Amino acid sequence: MQFTVAIDGPAAAGKGTVARAVAEAFGFAHLDTGLLYRAVGARAMMRGRGVIVPEIAVEIAKGLTEKDLAREGLRTARVAQAASKVAALPEVRAALLDFQKAFARREGGAVLDGRDIGTVICPDAEVKLYVTASDEVRAQRRYEELKAKNPETTLERVKIDLHQRDVRDAARDVAPMRAPEDALLLDTSELSIDAAVAEAVALVKKRFDKA
């Protein structure tokens, strides 16, 4: 059986949490596509000594393996910025396209979350969700997450980083972040984690039962 759930949305809206929970609820495989770009960004930044060199990023993307996705340190704010920069490179996106498309149509069902899943990677997905939240809520969530790892993190810095990333992701020429026209909207601004997950699972179940 092939059944694809495409989940898109901005950073810190809760799409990753929702995606993992949906995958677990239905026994589907899960791919955090943002992790692909984080892995490329982290390695490119390391090889470029802090600078993203497009040619290096493309070379890394072409040779990316699942082992690269298990590397430590991919969830930092610095790597997130690097990921957003390499994601804006058309050659990097092209190099990772086949990997994502193959994962999406694997037997047994798949859930993918990112920023262009429903629009580019899986335009024919059985279910498309666009998970979002207000800027203030997203900044507060990301701040609490990062502060646990780095006490020197400030809320103002997190707000600036998120804004810059939103602008870059939405303005890039190739596969900009936007809600698919046929996506189901899930605003998590005033929802608890459990409530957001329950609503997402219910939405997917309606489509799954029909399939």
C-alpha cells in the first residue's frame, strides 16, 4: 500500500512533532526533509570554514547518505541558518529530489514534513497538511527549545533568526515555502501538543479510511 502524507509549514509551528505522531499512529515511515538540508548545511559550513560555498554544498548533497542524517549537532540555530541557505540553491534541491520522492512512495505509507512537500515533492499526496502558528508563539517555542541547550540564547535573537529564515524560505526562486492550495490548515497557536496531534490524526484518518 502506498499512502503519502505531506506536511508543510514554517519553523517551530509544530510540523515535526505532528509528522512523527501521525507516522506512529498509522505505522508509516517518517522523513524530516529539513534534516536533509541541515545535514548538507552542517557539512558545507564545516568544509567552507563557516562559509557556505555553493559548489561544495552541491557535492555534499549528491553524496548524502542516511548516516549523515544521524549526525549530532544538526538541531542548532547555526545549522538551521546554514540549512536555509543551502536550501535556496536549486542544484542542492535537485540533488535531493529523487531521495525524497522515492521515500514518499515507499510501500507501507510515508509521512514527510518540510516546506515544499505538498507543492513540489509530493503534489499528488493523499493528504496535505499545512501546519502554522503565530510568529510570537513560534519564537517562544524555539526560544525554550534552544535555551535548554544554550543559556545565552535570547528571545529577541530567536525572533530575528526565524524572521530571516521565513523571508528566505518564502522568497527563494525554487520551491518557495507556501501552503498548497488543497492543503488542510492546522493552526497550532492555541493548541497543546496533544490537541494538535489529535486533530492532525483525525484529519489524516478521514482520508485514510476513504482510501
